[in-house]
Amino acid sequence: MTPLPGLSAPQMLLLLPPPPTDTSLNACRAAYGPTLGKVFSLAALEAGSAVACGLDIAILCGDADGTISKSTRRAIYPALQKVIASIYRLIVHICAQQKIDLDRGDRITPRVVLVGTDHGAVEGSQDSERLYYPQGPIVTLLDLARSTREWTTVYAVESEVGDIFSQDFTSIRRSLSLSNRIPQFVVRRVPGGVSMKIQASNTVASSFDATKRHYSVAVGGTFDHIHLGHNLLLTATALVLDPPELQHQLYRSLVVGITGDELLKNKKYAEVLESWDQRQQAVYQFLSDIMVFNKAQSIRTHRTSGPGPNENAVHYHFDDGLVIKCVEITDPFGPTITDESISALIISGETRSGGKAVNDRRVEKGWAPLEVFEVDVLGANSEQETDASSDFQSKLSSSEIRKRLQQKSGSVL
């Protein structure tokens, strides 16, 4: 047994009010642009020369009616992934404007999570502390405040809703600080954006079966030099995975197919391409950062190897039944056609045909087809100013990151 890996210091938290009903880039820029712009400039200064300053961005979901906590993840996925995608797109745009480098291992590592209403353990239950671990990327306010994350700075938005969010969080957090369960922290107020109508009970897609749940979800990719596009894809994957039901389903798995080194020999700037093991560790670290909010958990790491397809893998087993599986893939299908228990697949619009090919193969084997969820692509679009488009795109390209790394080492003319 090994302890859950600690997050890189310093660690900061931004508490954002609920998103506007319109989650387009322009609407989110109006609502969150001033806040994110200020926080990233402050975070860049605070990070200084430190390695990987972590910034958790917690967005309060307008969930007064319990919609989010009572719904299956598949039902709330369409609306919430758009919120997360718009925030990541806005972050890339702001960092392109401010010339902030977001390459992994340098300066700031942002992670977006959502804060809903209470769910999971029954308050006052004898077993609630022992059995229940919050599962991101959706957590409750209590989960967030009780987290063992060692945030040294908490940024709070100057607005009526922002003040209430901050006060509720800090009152819980400081009561724990007084009992020495978590370290002390400071609260810094930052400007808010335009006040807009917030998202309410329209979060759930009415066309979805309210009872179907997914406990094994897959995604695939190269994941070289993880950037914000990868962050969105992995967050969307975690978003589809339903949390445990205490009396029923405990085992859940996130299956990440990661392209093997042999298939990447002809990639641009292959000399600085990360090894498969480096890439799987980065994937695991990011997923654990957005999903595991209680470091009291321990993990068991299990490596498998063999000559057959998808036999080279690393499995990370958590106390609460969650397993993160990083699988080396050597073909376009990966574990989706060797693991029948997988029930959902996350794709981007660019890989839609791949999702169909996977399901064709599963049907040929007599297996149930996967439910396919599409995630928005973080690309420059008509809402982007053209003078920032090149810098915007360069922050979402692993090949551009490798090019910059080679340029820094003097190996590119």
C-alpha cells in the first residue's frame, strides 16, 4: 500500500459563482474573464520558479433543487461538459493574452471541478466517514471544504453569490483548521464579471434514461505533454463515471488507452516525446487530482504485461473501489474490444468515426455497443480574436510543445 501522491506546492483554490445560462465563450468571458485574468496573473507571480503551481477552479453549480446530486452522470453530462469546456477555452485564451506558459511542469496547472449539493453518505451515519469518499469532478461544498488539499490561498469573487460561496466554504474550512486537521490559508478577494442569469434546473437532458448508470468508462489518446485539451478530455471522462452507491455498486473503473511508444516513432520532434510510462503517470496524476479529494485513501498499484493486445497496463486501485487503468494500446480499438465491462466511450468530434468503428466491432463479438459521449474541442473559433489564434492553438498542441522544448535545448534551427 502506498499513500496517495501529494499535489505540487503551492496549491491555490478559486471559488467561482454559478455559470451563466448561455455557456458560450463570449458569455463565460463576460461572467468570468475579469476573475480568471486577475487570478492567473496573481498565480503566476505566486508560483515564481516553483514547479507546477496547482490551481483548483471550483464552479458552484446552481443546484438548489438537488438536480445534479439526484441525477445520473449521463443525464447531466451535456450541459456540464459545455461549462467545463468554456472555462478551459477561456483559460487558454487568457493565458495566450498574458503570455503565461501552461506546459505541464511549468508555472500553473489548472483543474476544473464542480460543486453541487449533498450526496453520498447519510449525515450522522456511523459508517459515513469510513465508507464514503467524495468522487470528483463533482463534489459537495462540504466535500470541498473538508478536502485534505493543502490550499494556501483561496480566491473569492467579489459579488453577492461569490461572498456567500466563500463564507460558507471558509466557515467549514477554518473550523477544521482550528482542530489542526488542515493547514491555515488566506482568502484573497478578486473582481467579478458581469452578473448574468445563472444556470438552474435545466441541467438535466430530458431525453436520457434516468436510471442507466456507467461504472466503466473509456477514453483513448496519446497524452504527450499533457495540455488543457487533454485536461478537458480526461475531465469529461471522469464526469460520465457515476459515483458509488453505498449499498450497491462500489467498483468503478476509468480506462485510459494510451498509445504505445512503437506507434509514435514518426511523430514530429520525437526526440522529446515522453515515454509511455511518463505519459501514463501524468494521466493518472491529473485524474487523481480531479477525482480524489481525500488523501486519507491509499492506493495499490498493479502492473500487468504480456504479448497480447492491451496486456501492458498499470492499474491504480483506491480504497473506495475506484480503479484508474492506464492501458498501452497498439491498435485503434484498444481495451474497448477486449474488456466487455466497459459501457461508455468519450470521444471528440474529430474522432467520431472511431467510436462507430469500435461499436461495429463490439456488435460483431456479440457485445453491447458503448454509449458514446462527445466532448467539445478546444480550438480557436469565430469568438476568438485573430491576433491571439496562433498562440491559442500552440497551447493545445503536443507537437508545438515538443517543438518549443527542442528550441529551448537548441536542437531546432
